[in-house]
Amino acid sequence: MGDSLLKIRRQLDSINSLGSVVRTMKALAASNISQYEDAVQSLQHYTSSVELGLAAYLRRGVGAAQLFEHNGLRADQPVLMLVIGSDQGMVGAFNQKIGSKVIAAIAEESRPLHLLSMGERMRDELYTHGLKVQRHFVTPTTVEAITPACIEILVEYSKLPQSDPALLVGYNQLEAGANYSPKIEQILPLEQAWQQRLNQRTWPTSALPEIWSSDEECLQALVREYMFITLFRACAESLASENSARLAAMQRAEKNIDEQLESLRGVYNRKRQDNIDAELFDVTYSLSEEQF
């Protein structure tokens, strides 16, 4: 009996330790969701400024046709696609969801593809389906680490030898209720719906905007900033979704741990009571024998 109780006691201690780890990871995931959501929110004003700049530029009537989507896609136009996943596990089907959507999109893509992955689990998911990843990036672990990661991706984009390559990013987007859904966003060329919305933007003041640098330099700067903020937002939303998935996994794990603890405590208490009853019986039996 004593050995059995000791074994259960050790199991209880082990599960309690695991529970502490799970609670720590749960709190960390909840904190991370908040900081990444704040990062997305902080981009809104800057994004609006960049869009206003592009709208002002386009109103000048200067040619920027290569920026926008046309009905006839060039068969030789290269496509750089970044797929953002996770480096760490305990996120459920996080990588599989975006992986499935990307794989379906690639199956319909006939243009030359330059595929990038972010997150070891995402790279493994793409490899599993026979896709070749040209370059892999480590998933940022802080808001501050997103900026250098986005710069590296833009450098990779600039290295493509062909002109006017398309740029796409696949990631999981956080939704209401701590849910997320896979999304593939086309950054370049700009989609027609985005162009229409841009044309409808009104200048916020009565002073007309002016361009101080050359038209080409201005356009390049605006497009570069637009690409950066779109990639930054995709990374931040993916990281928020990843931590949301991890938080849900930790909540399920915490529930299972609580159920196991309750069950083991019941077994422990019953066995402990059995030991006490057995010892009392032995004492009572010994006293009875001494009386006779």
C-alpha cells in the first residue's frame, strides 16, 4: 500500500509541475496577443498617410500602370510568395490551415514562383507537400524583431532579376472571439478594388499636395513603405493568431490537467483511507488477541 501511495504522490507532483508550466505559457500567450494586436493598431495612422501619398501621386496622372492589376496577367511575371507560420508547436492546426490554402493557390499558379517560408513548422509543412522553399526565415518573437525580418524579405524581393514581380503573403488572420482564418494577400500588383478605394480618398486639407523629389523617387518611396507596412501587419497578425492558437491549446491542457488531478486525488484519498482502515484493523485485532 505504501509503495502505491508514493507512486500516486509522485504522479500528483509531476502533474502539478506540468500545470505550472501550462499556466505560465497561457499567461505569456495572452500577453503576446495583446502586444501584437497593439502593433497592428499602431500601423493604422501610418498606413493612412502612405495611402494618401499614393492617392496624391496618382491624381497627377503620372504613369504607374505596373503597380496595378490588369485583366491579362503576364505568363512570365515572377511571383514571390511568403508563407508565415510558426517555429514552435502546441498551436493545433495553425500551420496546416494556412498551408492548405497556400498549396491550393500554388496549384492554380502558372507563373514562375519564388517561395519563402517563415517558421520551421511552416517550412516542414510545405516540404511535406513537395514544395521547394527558396529561402527560410525565423519567426519573430517580439514586435521589435518584425521590422528587420520585413526588411530581409524586401531585400529578397529586390533580388529577383525580372521586372515588376508580384508579391503575395499567406498568413493566419486573427478574428473576433480569438479565432483565426487563413488568408493570402496580394501586395503587388495592387488589386483593382484597392485602386478604386484609393481613388476615392479625399485630401484632408484645402492645400494641394506637392512632390519635392522626382516622380520616380517619390513613387518608389511610397511603394516601398506600402510593401513594408503590409508585410509588418501580416507578420503581426500571424503572431497574434499563433498565440491565440497556443492560448486555446493551453486552456484545453489546463482543463485536462485539472481533471487528472481531481481523479488522482480521489484515488490517493481512497487508498490512504484504506491504509488507515487496515492499520486500525491490525491494532484492533492485536488488542483482541491480547485480551484472550
